[in-house]
Amino acid sequence: MNATLTAIRRYPVKGMSGQDLPATELTTGQAIPLDRRYGLLHGPAALDTEKQAWRLPSDFFTLDRTEKLAALQTEFDESTQALIIRRGGRQVSRGRLDQPMGRTLLEQFFAAYLAGIVPGMPRLIEAQHGGAFGNSEEPSVTLLNLASLRDLEERIAKQPVDPRRLRANLLVDGIDPWSERGWIGRKLTVGTATLEVVETLDCTPGNDVNPDTGIADLSLPNIMERGYGHGQILLRARVTSDGRVAVGDPVTPVD
């Protein structure tokens, strides 16, 4: 069976909704362009927006602790650097992330929308040097085998599990469930790029949140632990060779 890339997804603002791409250029040692480029800080961390230091995951508004973020639909317009926020299909805020006034307009919206969750004004910041606010200090991409997800749906969860819950960058199909675990420590060619699969990643409480309703209506870490004895369904990989990847490209392990 041959693995095929069926979707490419980036998340310009950490914790917000994703954008599907038909193709993208990958660069050695970097995440997908603009993936987790921005983050929404809260509490004491938001007071020092200029500090160029590694941010803790707890410094950000994320789905793990702020489920209602999932009820927003966000779109990043790369040509204008504008973030558009919709709720129920209606635009509720818009601002340019490369301009102070644009960020202020967005921050005011988030302050009102998230009022009472944490004190203080949320602050939108950009990762330094074009980096990413991911779950690892090393810029990475994440992969999801859709066959493994279907196995989870059919045999364990007994209900649909939207792949958007897992917030993966590269969605792969066409291979057996869980066979992707054999890729750990190996290199993959995807389009003209090369990736090295580093490790598996555990599900988190943020994956429990329904991407349409903003309600945590599953307990994926517990469901997986009961069914499989582990909670790992994603792979983390680093880009080791520049190249272009596109939906429909084969995903091939390098022996």
C-alpha cells in the first residue's frame, strides 16, 4: 500500500482554527510557513510582549484551557497579513498582524470574547526570527495517518472523530492503520522535500474539543489509553531537506 498526502494544514495563530493549503514550500529545520507564527498571550506573560524568550505553553490561550476558541473561525490573508475572525459564519473582527493598530483591534475583540477567563488584556505576539510557537522547542511538522484515525473511530471510540481535533499539519492516507509507527527514526520523501520522523505525540485535552461547537465532548487521551494502551496518534517530524509538497504527493519511507 502507498501513502499519499491528502491534506496540508497550517495554524497561523496558536490555538485558533487551521487553513488548508493545496501546496507549500518546506525549508530545512523549519515548520510549515506561518504555522503557529503568532500566539495569544494572557496574564503576566502578556505584560512583556517584547521579551524574546521561549514561551511556556501555559503562557498562551490554547484549546486545552480555553475551549471556546474552537467556536471561532479564523482566516489569515498572507497577502495583507490580516487575521479575519468569524463566528457562525459572520465576521466579528479583522486586523493586520503586522500593524500595531490591527493587533490592538484583534486584542480588544479577544479581551471581550474571553472576558472572565483570565485577568488582563490578551496580547498577540509573533514568534522571533520567523519561528513558531509549537509544542516543541524544535520547529517541526506533525503527521496523521487517517487510517489510524478511522480505526480509532470504528473500534474504540464508536463515534466519528474529526481529524481537525488533532491539529496535524500533514494528513496521510493509503496505508494500514498504525503502520506509520514504523516510520519513527526513518526519513520520508514527500514531494521534493525530505522529513525525518522523530517521535510520536500524545493526545492532549485540547484534542477533546469539538472544532465546530467549542465543547470538549470527547476524552481522547482516556479513550486511546483504554483501547490501545497508549495515547499516541500523531507523529512529529523535522524537515531535513528543502522541497515543495502538494496534496496528492506520495509519502515514501527512505530505506
